[in-house]
Amino acid sequence: MPHFPVNHPARPLYRVLSGLIGVYILVFGVWGVAETIGDPLFARTSTWALGLRTNLAFSLASVIFGVVLIIGASRRSNLGHYMNLIAGVVFLVTSILMMSVLQTEANFLNFSMSTVVVSMLFGLILLGTGLYDKIGPPERAEAELERRKHPVADAHRR
């Protein structure tokens, strides 16, 4: 089982960060839907919203992802932890796949290189916030702190 820090002191900052990314994605999606409302779903036009190229399908997906991220950031449970981990992986995988088909007809989400870069950055940030915003009982956090202060661990720090 992987080790995720429990009750990290910067957890509120990570939640705010993932919430801000969710708000940006939601605003981008709404703006993109407003810009592409009459276009076909997978159009390959030169439509831009907030500095990123988009089409109606990508804008609708962004609205859904933005709402999901905002909901995950607003919950005080481990739901946000798992949502951020999954969203980070989805953003990273999507950006790599879209970068591989950037100049082809398979670019059905109408990505540009700037969209790929922003998607990778959001994926890395969401993955990082997902790694450090796990919530657990105070006893478990205290046990982790004691394990870090173990004499054997102190010997390895020197």
C-alpha cells in the first residue's frame, strides 16, 4: 500500500489550490461553450477561450471537470483526496495522448500545444495536491510523526 501523509499541515492550501484550478477549468468551459455553441461537437476551428484552443466537446468536458474539482475541494473528507489523484492522472494522460495526435485529424478535442502544457501543469498540481490532502484520525497522524522521530530514522538523517 502506498504511503500518503495524513493530516498534512498544508492541506488547506492544497484544497484551495485544487479549488482554484477547478474554478479556472469551469470558467474556461463556460466561456468555451459560449464561443462554440453553434459549432459541431468535435469541430477543428480556431476557437480560443482564456488562451487555450477549444471546441464544444472539450468545453463541455471542462465544465463537468471544473464542477467535479470544485466539489472535491469543498468536501472535508477523503473524497477530494481521491478526486484529485484521479483528476491529476486523467489530465496527465489526456495531455500526453493529445500531444501525440496534435497535428493529425485524431485531435478531436482541438488541443494546441499551449493546451497540452496547461493540462500537464494542472495534472501535476492536482496529483501533488492529491498526495498531500488525505485526512485521517489524529492518532494515525501522531503515529506517523512518532515513526519519523524514531532513533533509527534519526541515525539516517545525519
